[in-house]
Amino acid sequence: MNYSTIILGVVLAFFGILFLLLIVYIVKSNKAKSGLTGKSVKMPPLNYMREIGSKCPDYWVYKGADPARSGYSLCENVFNIPTQANNGCYDDAAARIKSFKNASINEEGKMDPEAEKERCRFVNQCGPTREMKACWLGISSEQMSPGYVNCGLV
């Protein structure tokens, strides 16, 4: 066996190991960037829920603070999303307006219990039909919720 064959084998082994290490590095950095580190990620993001998501159901428009009730937000169903109006889903059914308690959400994503119950009551009772639930991102009527409020546990 001559030395050129040994040197070629060592060089190929070196580049093979280097190539494998590069692949491992790329895979690990992609997992870290995408948040797939094994932690349970709540969706939508916490800042969205604090600023927008906890105020009104999906596709309803936030109209500001309720002048008649301190600590409440006014929401309007401007797109006329089908809702069971006779279940207390509106405060003013003709104007399609509902007032919701302002929700405080801590750093762990836990909403105050009174606001949780109000939102779960809305999700469970105010869907398009009696059999369908209302849509509110981050508020789930399912037992396993990746969101902020799991109505199956409230």
C-alpha cells in the first residue's frame, strides 16, 4: 500500500466527518429558529392576545372602551357573522354589539378567571347554530387547547 492511498483515505474521511457535522449543525439551528425545542408554544403570541385577541371574537371589530361599563370593551359584529342572538350573545342585538370584560393575561398566558368564563360562555353559546361553537382565536372549546383559555377545563 502506498502513501498516496493512505493520505487520500484520511483526507476523504476528514471531509466526510466535516460534512456530517455541517449537516447536524444546520438541522439543529433550523429547529432552534422554528421553535421546535420541545416546549409547548401557545398560539397566537402573547402580545397579540394582550393587545387585540382577548378583546373581541374573531371577525368582530373592537370599538373601544364601553362608556357605560368601566373595565369593558365594546365589540361589533360588523360582518354579520351568524350568531345565536337570543343566548345573550349581544347586549344590543339590533346594533350587533357586545361588551366584554377586559382580560388581564399574565406572563405565563393565564387569563383572569372571570374573563375566561365570559369568553367560554360566548364560544360555547354563540356559534352560528346551537351545534356549532363561536370562533375566537386563543379561546378553545376543545379539551386540548394550545391557546390561552381551554374552555373544556374552565
